[in-house]
Amino acid sequence: MAAGEGGDEEVRVLQTLRGKICQAKNLVPYPGPNKMRDCFCTINLDQEEVFRTQVVEKSLSPFFGEEFYFEIPRIFQYLSFYIYDKNVLQRDLRIGKIAIKKEDLSIYSGKETWFILQPVDSNSEVQGKVHLELKLNELITDNGSVCQQLVVHLKECHGLPLINGQNCDPYATVSVVGPSRNDQKKTKVKKKTSNPQFNETFYFEVTRSSSYTKKSQFQVEEEDIEKLEVRIDLWNNGNLVQDLFLGEIKIPVKTLGSDTFQAWYLLQPKDNGNKSTKSEDHGSLRLNIYYAEDYVLPSEYYGSLRDLLLKSSEVEPISASAAYILAEVCRDKYDSILPLVRLLLHHHTLVQFVTAVAELELKETQEVNTIFRGNSLATRCVDDMMKIVGKHYLKVTLKPVLDEV
């Protein structure tokens, strides 16, 4: 095929996520006379919320039963689900969470699974990465002795989280830490950005000669580089409130050589970020998740298939049409029917196709009470069409009224 002639840049990866948030159970009771909670669940890509369920009132085992489907437009590390307790007067309280690494999604894809809720610790809620350049230089001091100097060039960060829906005001602390040492320096604050460009360089003396004496008069003959590490902490400048921890990285100095070492590092939670001080049960959440990555060629490569599908309503019998066969042979009908409905709806041929499929189903039905009761091609097409068309209609007609209320 000539698809490869244009190069890899013509191929894009389409990430899709769909599934169902089923129910939670055994949530931690509210610490008051009324033990019940008003719960809802959110889906987050890293720290960005992309979906939210309706609130289920007065329950510790809320049944949500809400399906979700969306395309993922960017790279992400974690898919997370948060259970909240709705609070009218204050900020909604996060009761627990489930965090699944992107590379682990295939383990749970297509399976209905109970997940144990984990406690939510602000020190563990991190995302983004840091671009660093590190080097060890040898220097000769005034008295002729040799020491080593660590050069840390903090270039930039990428993908820091939104704070209250807005870009953060990040800064970094750069430290060299050892058993008896904690030298710390700080970058400038960058305003309103999730991808700050720091481009700041810091210098640390990491091996001292015997003639070096600290202000405390503590004599250091030579520091043990085996025990030293470079530590970068990212913070959001809180101005009038406490600064918010965004993540950290730690690099042992012993891994560095005389050559310049440059790399991107994923931000990590604090050492105790995932450790709960109590062993209490936070409850569990039942989920059904489908994650897929598809490689998509430019649209011109699908011209013949598109034309074949658009002619499906004209084929007799309809069961011999390309659209009908495609829906039948796909292992998961959802993977084929939703794109098919979108295509036929866009080209104004959906009504004719659904009419023909419904007539076929009526003709083959043996029991009148089962007409359109099953998960057939006709019912799925109608269901997906109502979601596509009806959702937009409800937003246009009801949203302005509800906003006024």
C-alpha cells in the first residue's frame, strides 16, 4: 500500500476511553450524627478532570451506573477515579481514589473489576516532568587542593497540574542533601504556566579539602559522595496561602560522571505520599474500563471504505451490506456502531439504514414480546443516535434555563 510513502508523520494515534462507573460500597461514614454522604465520582487524566457523575444523596454504597466515552487528546501517566462527598458550603471532600498507570490499563480493559479505594494525600497528587542537565567538575582551590563542583542546570518543566482550574505559579528548590548537609537554592517564580522555562544554573561544592571549615567549625575532610543526592522540589507559589507541593525528583550524585548528563525526569510523590498512617478501609469502587489505541491514517486512505458504507442502505438484503457485516464481525459492537452512526448521520443516510435494519429484525423476530428488547444492531444505532443528537439538543434548549435557576 502507498500509505507509507508520506512517512510516519501522517499516522496519528487515537486514544479512546469508555466504560461504566458502576457503584461504590462501604465508604467511610461521615463523622457526625448523620453517617450518610452525598457522593459523586470523577475521572481524571493525571490531575485534569474529564468526567463527573451525578450526585447520589445519603448513601455509603452509592450506585452510579453512568457510562462514559471520550477521546484522549494528550499523553498521560495515570487514569484516576475520585470519590467525593458533596459539600454545599465548603470545598467538596475527596473520600478516596483509584489511580491506574497507563501501561496497566490493558490488564483491566473489558473486565468489570472491584478496586480498593486509596486515601487521598496532597503529597501524592503529582504530575509532570523536569528537564535537567547535571555535571561534576574538578576545581583547584586557592591553596592548591582539588575539590569537585556539582553544576545543576534546571532547564524547564512540562505538564504541571492545573490549580483550581488555572495554570499554576511554579518555582523549584534545588538541593544537595547528605547525612549532615542540606544546601538549598531556589529559582524564580514563573507566573501562570504549566510548562515553565527556568533556565537557571546552580553550583554546589560536593567534595571539600581538609582545609575547608564550615561556620560551625565542623571539620570536613571529604564528603562521602556515595551518600549525597540532588533533590529538585516543585512548588506552586501560594502568595497569601501555603505553597502547594507539585512533586520531586532525587538523583544520587554517585551516578554522575565528568561528562554532562542530561535527561527528562518524571515528578514523583514524596517518600510518604502513598503511605497511610491508618489501616482503615476506605471502601471500594466497581468499574468497567475499555482503553484503546488506534493508528489512524489520513482520511483519503479510507475513501473506498467510506463510499462502500454509505451505500449500505441501498443494498438488498440489508444483511449483505458493508455496514451490517462490519457491525456483525467486530468483536465488540461498540467499536464499530458508534463510528458507523456518526458517519451515516453526517451524510444523512442513517434513517434509511436503521429503517432497513429494523424491518429485517421485525421479519426475523419469533416472539412479539422480544421486539427491540435485545442488544441488536437496530437498538444500538438508535441508542447512539439519541446520545449524539439528544445531548446537543438538551444543552441548547435546557442549559440556559437551568443556568438561570
